[in-house]
Amino acid sequence: MLHTSKSTQVGDRVLILCPAYVAGKVGVVCGVESNSVSQTSKRWIIQIESENMMVSLTLNEFQTLSPEFK
């Protein structure tokens, strides 16, 4: 189950849509990049669950998973 990424919060589980090398993986939102000042350029730091990797993504590059998604 997916819902809008507009209400993204730290700790949310997300499905990564792109870039291709992490697309389809699930991650956890760790925070917002400190230099992301405007809403349109806001970038989120995402920890990939299945790997020891973090990525910086914009809202259109991931979707928030509903809390009941396991």
C-alpha cells in the first residue's frame, strides 16, 4: 500500500522509484538535507534497508509506504 510522499516524515518507510540502481528497494527516511531550503528542491536522506547505503532523493523519486506495509 502506497500513499502520497507529500506528508513524508523521519522514520517513514518508502519505496524507491529511481535512480535505477536502487529502484524497487525499500528504505527509511532519516532526515532532510540541510541545504534543501525550498519545497521544490527539498532532498531527503534515505537509508536502504537491504544494503549498507544511504541516498539523497527528491519527493518524486520515492513513495511513502503505508504503516501496515511489511
